[in-house]
Amino acid sequence: MKQPAEAVETGIVPILKPDITPVLNLIRNYHPLNAEVESFFRERISGCLVSKRKLLLKEGTPCHHIYYVVKGALRGFVKEGAKDITTWITVENDLVTSIFGLDEESPAIENIQALENCELLVMTIDDLEELYERFPIANNVARKLLQRYYADAERRAFIARLTKAENKYRHFLLRHRHLANRIPLKYIASYLGMTLETLSRVRKKFSRS
Amino acid sequence: MKQPAEAVETGIVPILKPDITPVLNLIRNYHPLNAEVESFFRERISGCLVSKRKLLLKEGTPCHHIYYVVKGALRGFVKEGAKDITTWITVENDLVTSIFGLDEESPAIENIQALENCELLVMTIDDLEELYERFPIANNVARKLLQRYYADAERRAFIARLTKAENKYRHFLLRHRHLANRIPLKYIASYLGMTLETLSRVRKKFSRS
């Protein structure tokens, strides 16, 4: 079982014999799995625990892994000078990677950080490429997953482009209500491109209505 | 040859026997084409001329087509009340659609508008789905194209999230220098989330340095 090469540096602890059922179920939502593909996943997927606040990825480096979140919460963020801007927040049952790692291995423009203690399943991008080569059907599943994640990314970008705080928070609640009382408000404020004070004011207004 | 159903409403004029070589070449960049796939494309791709300012897609409706830009420039925009916010600008040799049409045919949250007189090649999303069904290799090409377009979308979102006008314009020039003296400044300003006055000030500063 391969372990992420940068595991030690970033303080990630491997899990022996992780239960990879959640990943198999995710794939099965899109296409039946044969024994050969399943055995490929069992051989290549590893697991790890990542402590709260640890970085899974640092901007400027290529992302060599794709993660499935079994437990916990993570965020993506970019830097503008000293300022740190949250670009997405993700919790259980979701995939996490940098799209720049999939697209010609260019360096990530973002950082990925654990917001809670996380349990993750991991595959290297090299293994993912081998999966695409050996099992053509993996391209079909990946295409559908990419369409879904791309649409989600456009919805996030839509929120980022809105100018009124109330509109931003309304759209946030439409798709991310489950994050509203779980994630520290400073990250939600940063994600929505507003100050903590503005977010608190808007939340008060929404809780009254 | 199928024509887009909404063609008449939106003022799109069909082209008879369009030259589809640019689309074939785009695909060939990713994978060799066999005669059967090529003939599928020849049968299903139509062409159209779209006048400057016309809408190709209106928010709230599903996008039933994918376009290849042979000539001209288009933009995506979203509405926030009376305000209109440009989300992307695209010129020749690029694909245009709403990702929400590919992902479960949900209605688009954006509008697509011609910024110049455009010549486009067109395929319906139904035909695209048939392509994926009949030719598994199309999923491989689509996966790679989606990875590229998704990465581009994240770069656009990154610019939208920056707070300083100079940083935004610097990143815009890095990937979109070819648009800087072609597209009316009001659309570039809107894309960058700044006023026309701010954009003019920043451009003056950049032209001196």
C-alpha cells in the first residue's frame, strides 16, 4: 500500500487497512464495479488521519493526491499578501484535491487545510492515471464527477461575485446550510468575502426572519 | 443536420454545411479519431452566425447546446438585481456551454451573450450524450477537456476573490492579455469586479511600468 510521499512533512498519520467502502459506493452511484476494478482500488487506496489546522497541500506545489473525506472538515484557501481567503469548505463524503494537479500537474494556486481532525482515504494522481488507462469506464465516471464538481465550483464563484452580503449568505444557505453552525464563522466570512462583523449582522437578520 | 430549437427566438442564423475541421482538430489534440467518430461529428454538428449583443443562453433555462467559437467573442454574465456581472470572456478556438446543462440538465445560473458577431459550431447535449454512449473514448477526451476548463474556471474564481485591483489586473494579463485591447473595458471591469474608473487607473499604471 502506497503512502503519500509528503505525509511526514505535513504531519499526516497513516491508517493501516482502511475501510474503502465509501469510495466504492461513490463510484457505484455512477457505474457498477467489477472485481478487477475493486481490487485495483483495494490495492492503491491508503488511509490517513490529519490533525486540525494541518496543511494537506501548500500553494505553489503540485498536488499528487486525491482524497475522500470519511470524517472531518477541510477548506481551500488562497493568499493575497498577508490576507488568507477561503475558497471552499468541504465535509464528509466528498472528494478533495487540487484541479491543477489533474490538469497537467501544474502547481496548485491554493492551500488545503484541515479545519477539524480528519479521516481521509487517499490515492495518488499517478495511480488515478493508471486507473484511467487500464479501465476505460473510469473515464466515464470521472467525466460525470468532474461535471458535478465543476458545476459546484461555478456556484461558489457565483457567490464570490455577488456584491451584496445578504445575497451571498442567502446563496450560501441554499447549498451549505449544514456548514452554517459547524464551521468557525471567520472561515465562512472569508469564504463569502465579508468581514466577521458583516456576517454576524446578516446571520442575526436571517435568524429573525 | 439538427438545428438548435431556440435558434429563431434568439436571432441565431444557421450556416449550411459548416467546416467542422476546428472541432476535429481539437479532439485530435487528445486522441486519434476513427472514421466512425468523425462521421458522427459531421452528421451532428451544425453551424450558426450570432449577431453582436444577442443572447445564446438566458439564466433559468437549461442549456441544450455546446458551442465551438470559430470567430468572435462571447461572455457569460450573472444578474444581481439590476446589476450585470461578467463571469467569463471567450474568443476563437474555445468551447462554450453552461456546465449546469452538462450536470443533470439543471437550469443555467448565467447568461451567454455575443460581444462581437460570432461564427459558431453547435452540437446538442443529447447528441453529446449519445457520443459518450456509443464511443467510450469520448469520455476520455471529455474528462481531459473538463479538467482543463475546470482549472480555468478556478483561475477565474481566484481573480474574483482577490481584493486589490492591481492584483486582479495583473492576474488577468497573465492569462488573458489577448483580451485587454479587444474587449470593451466595461466588460473587463465587470469581470474583474471593479469600476471602469478603477480599471482605467490601473491600466494607466501598468502601461507606464
